[in-house]
Amino acid sequence: MIELSRAKLFLENFFAYGFINILNKIVPLILLPVVTRLLPDTSAFGIFDMYNVIVGFATPLAILGLYDAMFREFFEKDDQQYKYNVTATAERIVLVSSIIITLVLMLFSKPFSSLFFSSDKYRDIVVYSGVALIFSANISIIQAPTRMLNKRRIYVISGLLQSLGYYLFAILLIKLGFSYYGLIYANILTTVALLVFFWFQNKNFFLDGKYDKAIAKELFKIGLPLVPTFLIYWIYNSTDRIMITNMLGTSQLGIYSIGARLAQISQLIYSAFAGGWSYFVFSTMKDEDHVELVSRIFEYLGIVSFLSFLIITPFSKFIFNLLFKGDYVDGASVFPYLFFSPLLLMLFQTVAGGNFQIIKKTYLSTLCLSLGAGTNVLLNYLLIPRLGIVGASIATLVGYAISVIVAVVVTQRMGLFRVTNRFITSSILIVADILLMQVNFAELYIVNAILVAVIFFIYREDAKIVLKRLQTVWKV
């Protein structure tokens, strides 16, 4: 088991960031049904979702992997000036690259509109995406020192205010007749406000530091191999939307997007993990039992993911009928697969992301993800014409699963990770459940209840130990 001090470090980060992200996600989830009722049709939400796809495509190109590289290099030396130089160097590079990419999007807005929307009439959406890119790319760097210093309380306040402000402002603009433009304007303005907030929080890290060529070289060495990785993440999250738009239209994209948005409740777990994991894994990377530590955390997070999927999936239709009206309720068909996908991404980050960054072989993450992404694109092409939006959600899930499996095999052979037979058994049970979903939803409640009981039985001793350890941790 994980020793007490490190268990406390991990759990404090996990639950603290979990609380932050629960706040950030609850507000959108509460207000999402309100937004869908105000928009004229599902196509409007589909257009806004494509705006997010474009921003998601350009942002990794602008950041150049330097966020993760900066996080890694920040802990390289216990020298405050060196830390300032690391953050200042990364920020100046990202500022220049984001401006260049924004200009490209604006100059070539017509062909980009045809690519993403299968029509050139949405050139203005591409331009707005370019504007949003500058702020979204730079805020990643400017807010990073807050995370690197583990200032969780600031994230609670800023995250909650940003989410609440965005949706309230968006609802106001939609009511004033701006439709999906209201969502876009609200997104840009609240991002600017958050950037200003974090600038005043962390400005010393950028004003007191200077551009350092040696540090820049090291940042690029770590970061550039990650750029394809982030683009692969974009492929996972976006090619399905582009293909749906081109094959089925923006109305179907709107339904799919609502299913995906509600499925983001699983990201409460993933986001909490991601927020605390970087600090935890790098601060413990020199421990002798690091392999055992990471392997055990992977296994426990995997079981939490499996149980979450089994418990919530049977209630998909009930949830959507409760929250939405009209065509939006059809989003229930994609919800189970898209709910599970971020949890698989969390497992991938556990087994591959930290390990490959620690040994400075980040290209291995890219290779593992490439196989999954290739599978995802192929399955999208094959399944969307046959199964519609459900085919796209299945393609996403299978692609992530392939990446996790490949990463587990690679890290095990490198001696960086170990997987247990009982976890393999639990994984097989989940695969069987997903296959049964294609046959009969009516019996899913019973099947999933049985599988939950089986997994609890397999891990009964660990459950007792974890509960005791949690009690001890919070008493310390």
C-alpha cells in the first residue's frame, strides 16, 4: 500500500481538485438544459461545438507542449530565479506562436470554414476561434505557477466564478437574440477575465524571469514530442464531430454534442486526477518504489472508473428525459460510451503520461496514442454511416482502449509498470458488459448490479484497507 505521507499528498490533491472541478462542472450541468431550451434548434449548439473544435485544434499548436515541459522543468532545480526563467521563457514562446497561428486562421478563414463546416459561410466562426486561441493558449501558461505551487484555494474561487459568469452571460446574450454567438462571446470574455486574474496572481514568474536559450532548448526537447500527442487528443475529441457534420449535418452534431457535454460528468474524476497528478508524480519520481506506487494508483483508479460506468449507464435514458426536451434526448444513445472515454484517458495518463515524461521519452506517449487515434478515425469512417452518432461514440471509446492497452504493454516491458491478474479479469467483465449493451438494454440494470458485486468481491480486502487508510489520512 501507499505510505501515509504520500497517500495524504495524493488524496489531498485528488479531492481538493475534485472539489474544484465538481464546482466547475456542476454549474454547466445545471445550466446546460436551460441553454438548450433557449437555442433555436440542435444545429445552433452544433455550430458552437465546432467553434470549440477549432480552438481545440489550434491551441496545442500554439502551446507546443511547453505547459507540460514547463511543469517538468520547474522541479528540476531548487532555485527561485531558475523557476522564474522557466516560466518566463515558456510564456514568451507561447505568446509569439499563438499570435502567428491566429493570423493564419484569420487569413485562411474560408478554407478552414469549408474543412470544419463543409461550407464557407462560417468564416466568422473561424475568426472568432482565432481570437479565442490567443487567450486560451496563454492562460494555460499564466495560470501554471498557481498549480505548480499547489495553491488549490485560488482554483476554487477562480474556477467557480469563471463557470458561473460564463453561463449567466451566455444565457443573457442568447435571450437578447445572439443564439450561438452568445455562447462564443461569453466564452471569449470570461477567458479574458480569467487570464487577467491569473496574471496578477503570477506576474512575478513572468516579469522577474528572463528568456533563457538553454532553458528554451530543454523545454522544446521535452515539449515538442508532445505536440503530436495533443493533436492526437484532438483527433480523439474532434474527428468524430467533423465527420458527423460532413456526413449527417450540424443538427446531429448538436445532439451528439449534448450527449458528450453531459458525459463530461465523468471528467469530475479525470479532472481531479489531472489537477493533482502532475504535482504528485513529479514530486515522488525519485522514490525507490515509484513503479509500485504508480501501478497501485492505476489499478484503484481503474476500478473506480469501472464501477462508475456500471452504475450510471443504466440510467442514461432516464437522465436525458429528465433534463432535455425534443431531439436533445437522443443524446442518451451516445452517453455511456462518451462517459467512459475520459476515464480511460485518465488511466492512460497514469500509466504513460508521467512515466514517459520522467524518463524524457515523451515520443512513446505519441506512439501509443497514435495507434488508438488511427483506430478511432477508421472506426468513425466505418461506423458513422451505419450507426450514426452512436458509431462515433463507440469509435472514441475503442480508440482510447487501444491506447491504454498498448501503453500498459510498453511500460510493463520497460519495467516501469505492473498490472495484476485481478485487474485484467475486471477489464474483461467491462468488455463483456459493453458487448451486452448492443444486445439488450432492458436487462442492463441486473447485469450491471451483478458485475458491481463481483468487482467488489474481487477487491474486498483492498476496499477495507483503503477505507481505514482514508480515515487515518484525514485524521492526520
